[in-house]
Amino acid sequence: MTGTATAVKDPAKSTASPADAPAPPASGDPAAGPEPEAKGTRRSRKPRSKTRRVLRWSAITLAVLIVGTAGAGYWYYQHLNSNLRKDALDLGAGGLEKPEPNAFGQTPLNILLLGSDGRNSEKNIELGGARQDADRKPLADVQMLLHVSADRSNMSVISIPRDTRVPIPECKDPDDGKVYPQTTAAINTSLQHGGPGCTVATWKELTGIYIDHFMMVDFSGVVDMADAIGGVPVCVDKNVYSHDRKGHGSGLKLTAGTHSVKGVQALQWLRTRYGFEDNTDIGRAKAQHMYMNSMVRELKAGTKLTDPMKLRDLAEAATRALTVDEGLGSVKKLYDLGGDLQRVPTERITMVTMPWQYAAGGEYVVPKPGDAEQTFSLLRNDSALDGKDKKKKPAPDPQPTTAKDKLDVIVQNGTNSTVQGPVSGRANVIYSRLVSLGYTGASMDSRLTTQADTTITFPAKEGRGDALALAKALGLSKDALKESASATRLRLVIGNDWRRGTAFPKPPADTKEADKAPESADALNGEDKKACMKVNPSYTF
């Protein structure tokens, strides 16, 4: 959706039901020719692409990194501002709140990067083919969450395969007021339920991660940006020709080794499925990650930013390509965002694919139990996926400074879930438990909120001893403690990981504390210059 801006609702002010209220009821390559419409990822039949899927993240990255640097004066910035299209951030009813600032007043930054396959112009139709789909609502066939750590020392990017089956919450289209009921479907269809704000709501429900902004770009934006960028080095381990007798493939043709791709060839690289690894979108995502990493290295090296005219072309292409949420709807805000991203060294950039597995019958993929949640949890807790966060020597645990019966601790129900519904009375149940344990100074916050993990937030530089004692009394680990620069007292939020009982669920005995993404996430480091795509033997020459 584009056009008139729509007011963004503050999640913290969402019209959620009272805390103790009853729970509510619960594409492939443009050159693919006659290939039938995909039904999802199959074990026996690989996912059939709708061919309009191209990684738009390249355009988005450039927009963020350089869009504010053309510097031709106020009038030019106003012109760039007018290029940007804006839409609502979150169309869901969930109450997921922005994380509390850490002890230094810093918060992480999460941006959902989307690529749509819309055919709302002749250029998009020409690039995407399938003119018969011109009136179809676009799909969000590329979806990546960019997480920048609170201290801006590292960045993690997680992709979700477009045909992953997930719960899509109820969403209301801000343009026509149509309400799309809750359903379970491929995550790429969420864009058709009112716009990018519904895709944001879907990600928040799936991952429990607060999302600050989104950026979305279409076919023509990809081409314009690929032309403006210039060459980006990519590598294949064998000769590759992404084409077969049935018309499948992007048309990419490269000899083994490293090549600098741009324009149409860059577009072909980004959309290639037939020819890489097992001919599925999983391999294509890896190729997209390689391109993105290489592009960022080129930009950080300054090789693309020396010609003022080329820089201006990049700024024009980036702003014309983007649809963003209203909170990010100006060049100044994009420029400030770019400053945050530029602080991250390339060796601390990690790109992964959500751990997945085939659903029963092999028709589609679903999040892999354990591994997917481990990856989401690391991001929720602002832990780098590369496992290279500096490990501080643990200080001795401080003793509590306040008697239990005098401790001012607020208990809040955080079990709100658009899909599962809130658990009525959770704050009262745990409050009663605390009183029975001697915490008679506790009180309740009646507002319902949404939180994946149960947490105890305490004031910076004080209160840790009291928070530790409280956690121990409830059977919570130290990981539940969150020091906050803005907190004035202890706050216990009962998350969706504790929806029943008075004893916190114990993890399985063999569960190990994770400090990086699991192997199934197929991580790629931003400084890996030797990465090379494996070519499928059926598509070599």
C-alpha cells in the first residue's frame, strides 16, 4: 500500500482487553514461463517459485547507508522526502512493548525488511512477468529482520522462507477498513491482509521481538538500485546457467569463480533459485546473504561513494524505491539510522535463515522446534548471533537491601497473545504466590501487555540484590533479570513462557545456555570474503 500516510498506533497504548479478562476466541523467477503456481516447499517437489522474488534488501541497505549524504541543500532533501512512500507500522492488536533501555540508556533497533512482488506499474509487470497478476495484491516474498544491538557493536539479520506456515493475526486495512480474520497461512500472504503493517504484526506474534520500523521495496526499485550501485563481487564454485528446457530459471550465466555483477545480472543473481544448491528458496536466501555482505563491504570501503553524481543517483533510486513506516518517513531519519548501521564493523554482521523443517507431508516448512525459538530468544535478549559478545567476569551476587515485606515490586500480566489469547488472572495468581512467600509489599498493574519471556526489571546501579532474591524465590534464572536506566522499582512481567501454574517451568535437563545461533541457522559472517555459492549439478555447463 502506498499513498496517504496513516497514523501509527503506539503499541504501548493499544486497546488491549483488561489484564484479567477472558481470552478471546482463539514465487519464483520472472523468466519461469509456464511454471505452475507454487503451493509451498515440498520434500519431493521443491518449492515452486512465483519468479517475482528478488532480494530487495540490497536497495534497502543502500538507502539506509547513503540516502542522507547527497547533500545538495534543503530543497533537495525536501525532494527526496517527497519520493518516500509511507504506511502504517503495525495493524495487529498485540501489546508488545519496546524493550526498556539498558543501564546506559540504550535500546536495540529492529527493522523488518520486505520485498514485494507487486505489479502496480508497467515496469514492475515487465520485470516480474505474469501480466495476468497485475491486479493481484502483492506478496511479501522477501522478509528479513535486521537487529542492531543496543550498543551498536553488532548486527544480526534473520530471513524467514516465504512459504513458512505461521499464524497471521487479525489485521484491519487502514485504507478501506476491511478486517482480515486470524488465519494460518504462508507468511508471504500477510502483506495481502492490509499491507506491511500486518506482516509486522505477524513477525511480532511469531518471534516475540518488538519491531521499530519496516522498509519495503518492489521490482523496479531493485533494478534501479542495482544499476546505481555498480558492481558487487559474487562467487560460484562451478559454471552456472540458471535455465532449463521448461523455462525455469533466472537466466544467470557465470563461469566458476568471482564476478562483479550489476544491473540485470545482479537482479538475476538475487532471484536465482534453479541453479543454487537444492533449487529451493533456502539456497536462494544464502545467495542473497552473500550479495548483501559483499555490497556492504564495498560501501564501507568507500569504493561506491566517491562520485557525487553516482551518489545522487543512489539517493534518488533509494528514496523512490522505498515504502517505510511513518516513524521513518524522512530522509533525516533514514540518515540518522544509517549512522547507527555504519558503526557496526562488517566482522560483527551475521546473516542467518530461521531454522526450519518440513511440515507433515512435506508440503511446506515450519519453524524448527527448539532451534527457531533459540534464535528468536537471542535477539529478544539482544545477544549477538555470532557468539562473540564480550563475556564479562561475573561479579559476586549482591545481597538484597530491602526486606521482603517492604519490597516495592509490581506484577503485570504479559500473556497477551493475538493468536493464543491472554491467560485471564495471571497477574493475580503470581501476586498471590508472592504474598504467600512474604512479599506483602507487592502490588499489581492491571494493564495487559505482551511479552515472550518472563522478566524482572530493576533500576540501574541498585536493586539487583533484591531482584536476584525475587527470581530465586520464583524459580527464575538470572537471565530473567533486566537492568534498566528508566526503571524506578522492580517490575515482574509474567510472559508467555509461563502461562500456567505458580512454579516457573524448568527447562529440559539437557538444555544448554545458547550464546550464538544454532548450526541449523546456517550463519554467514559479513567479513567472509571466501563465501561461494554451490552450483546444482543439473544447472552447470
